[in-house]
Amino acid sequence: MIESEAKADLLRYLQDARDALLWKLEGLSEYDMRRPLTPTGTNLLGLVKHLARVETGYLGDTFGRPFADQPSSWDQQDAESNADMWATAEESSEEIIGLYRRAWQHADATIADLPLDATGHVPWWPTERSEVTLHHVLVRVLADTQRHAGQADIVRELVDGSVGMLRNNDSLPSTDEGWWAEHRRRVEDAAREAGRT
């Protein structure tokens, strides 16, 4: 496989994950985008905010290409732990979604401008393992984005029951609520039976 094809494949899968993540926010109120639905506070808008930081860090700072539009709070030494995993009341969803889209553009420019074997240094990793290639970082960002898109699938289902993998491909065997109720009952029955053994 030639490099341009490999790069295009990685970028296509990354873009699919980006699009899926943002799709999970569509049609929701500000509250539902921000609502923590796990004991650790996982919420949809926080996932978007976090991934904006992931992209600008790994596909920007790592290769000496700082993101000019970086929020000042990202540079604060005394920033709250997990500050990138939730949105304050002062941060609008439009602001965070816009930030994520600008982070994509910045990351995509890095991907376009550098060969996959270009080396960079992850500033927040230990020095002895901080040297990485663009290929390594791109795979890492893709995996992280897919992981968080999967979390968004579950969180959105908890918010309002909406499910599906992609806007035009929900990847579900049925849309019938009765079918799903019966399926869930069978899964629960199997779990209870296994739990008795």
C-alpha cells in the first residue's frame, strides 16, 4: 500500500468517527448534551471537548504545529483535573462544536503536510518514549476517537433512546420496539441463567 492510500484510509475512518460523535449531539437540548450519565460524569459535549484537545495535542503540539485557536484554559498550570471532559455553563455547545471542527482542520493539515514516518515528540509523555511517528499518533487518535464515539452511542441511548452507528447506516437488525423488548428480555434471561451456575 502506498503512503497516500494508507493516510487516506486512516483519515476516512477518523472522519467517520468524528461525524458519528457529533451526530450523537444533534437535536438535544443544552442540558441533555451536558448531562452526566455515568458515575464518572461522562457526557456528550464533554467527549467532544476532550477530543478537540486530543487532536490539537497529538496532531499539533507533538509535531511543533501549535493550534492557534487554543483556549487559554488549556495552558493553565492549575487547571482542574478532567476539565476537558465537561463543559462549563459559560461554554456554549456551538463554541465547543466549532472548536472541535477547527481542531479537525488543524489536524488534517498536519496529516496532509507530513509523511507518515515524520517524527514528533509528545510533550506530556516521559522523554524516553516521547518520540513518535505521525502514523503512530494517527492510529492513536483514531482509536481514541472511536472509543469515545462508542461511549457517545451509549450515552445518547441513555438520554433519549436514539441508537445507530452512522447517520445513514444505523447498523441495527431492526427498528421495531417490540423486537428490541423481546431481544432485551432474552439477553436478561440468559444473564440470569448464567449467573445461577
